[in-house]
Amino acid sequence: MQPIGALLVLGCTDLHVLKVSGNVARVLGMAPDTLLGEPLVALGGDIAGLVTQLQGRADLREPVVLQCRLGPAGRRFDGALHRLAEGPLVLELEPAEAEPGAIALQDLPPEVMVTTLAAALQRFGAAPSVGVLADAVVEVLRDLTGYDRVVVYKFDPDGHGKVIAEARHPRLESLLGHHYPASDIPQRARALYLLNRVRMLVDVDAPQSPLLPALLPPTDAPLDMSLCQLRSMSPIHLQYLRNMGVTATLTASLVREGQLWGLIAAHHYSPRYLRCTLRAAADLLAEVASTRISAISS
């Protein structure tokens, strides 16, 4: 998994830690051996109470975001919580404040976010065609997130992709109109794009954090990370990005009638990290764009 945050798997009844990412000492201040088997309250702060509250009022089949404070210093974290089909909870925690030497956290003040989203939603809703809408999507997403390039791919019935809209830094060559074979995005990846509709990769060359133990007790099965925010990408896709010279990405799914219609894909040529608030904004815009695509195409 990506090392930008920490992951904990919790027993659903007692909130004891069953599994951790190998970077918990750096991110949370507790070594894996110390944290494993302990109740969540051992992290301090308000996280145990927040998770208990969410258990009582949400089904958690999809990730629920939260903000919390941990440890005696009350460090701020962004979190995401969801429940596995087998019962345990998966808690992901990302520092909400930049650490010395870490990749800068990209975010917007709440008032700017509200104004930007309101204008974008109005613009999307008024788009008379898919082409006009796609142009609006890439311009809005690039302004919002600051990535070097944002494109909209549209898939044809055979799964091949075409870039139908693009917003980019002037130094970059255009990809508008480029075609990509269906094999560039395997069926397994397409299924994941429907499950987890916004995916961020911060640094293609960052060393991955292992999960400890390797298998989840008591079932001794691998952890299903399909809904995890911090899940990395396959080695094949990481090499594909390196071959393109891309360091960081953000993708958001465009879905029509339950099928993957296309993707919004953002590329950056240095590491780039968006806080969960910006990722949620991208998710909202992709959902609104998907609804507008369905209305225009019907």
C-alpha cells in the first residue's frame, strides 16, 4: 500500500487491532508489534469514540470519511472507515498536516471550495453536448487540483479508449484525440473503477508499505483492499506510468447505466498529494458529470 497514511484492520466487536501497515511507527507513533492486539483506544485522542459511533449509525459497506485527533498532542488526521464482507473494519488514517520533509498537502479553503463547486455544477448542468461537458470537466478539475494534465477518456463498445478532452500545462504535448487499446486497462482494473471511483497515486516510485501480518487472522486470508483509499496499483501499471514519465495520478470514473463510460485522468510529473476533501470534491464532480452524460445521451 502507499506510504502516505496508515492502515489498521479492527475486530468488529472489540475494536482490537488485527492487522497494520508496516509504517504505523512513522505515521502513528506506535510500532507494529506494540499496536497489534491492542484496542483502538491505545492510539489516544478521539478515534475510538468516532469509530464506535459510526458502527452504530452507518452500514459501512462503502467508506465513510472522518476527521480525528490522535495521541497526547492531538495530531489531526483524515480517516476513512469501511467494513469488510467478513466483518472486520478497515480504518485508514492520513496526516492532515504536512510533516517535515513530506510531500506538500494540497487543499483549498472551505469557502473557495464551495464557490468553485457551485460554479462547476452550474456549468456542467448547462452543457448541451458531451463534448462541451468534457471540456468543462477537464478545465474545472485541473483548476481545482493543480495537476499538470487532465483528460477525459471515452470508451467505445469494445473497451478501447479515446481522449476527447484535455487541459494541460503549456509545456506538455497534447494527447487530444489519441487512442488507447482496451488492453491498457484490464477487466480487473475496470471492475475496481466501478467499486472505488476515485483513485490517487501520490508517487510512482515511493516504496510500498507491507501489511502485517501478511494474512488476516483468524481466517488467514489476504486483505481485500478493493475499497481502500491507500491501496497502491499493480506493478505493471506503475511501470506503464513510469514509461509515460508520469509520477502522480488521480482518476475518477464516469459511469452510465452501471457501466464504465469513461475516465477522468489527471497526471502530474512530480509527487502530488490531495487531501480527502479535494478527492471528495473530484468524486462529486465526476458523479455530476456522469449524470449529465446520461441525460445528454438518452
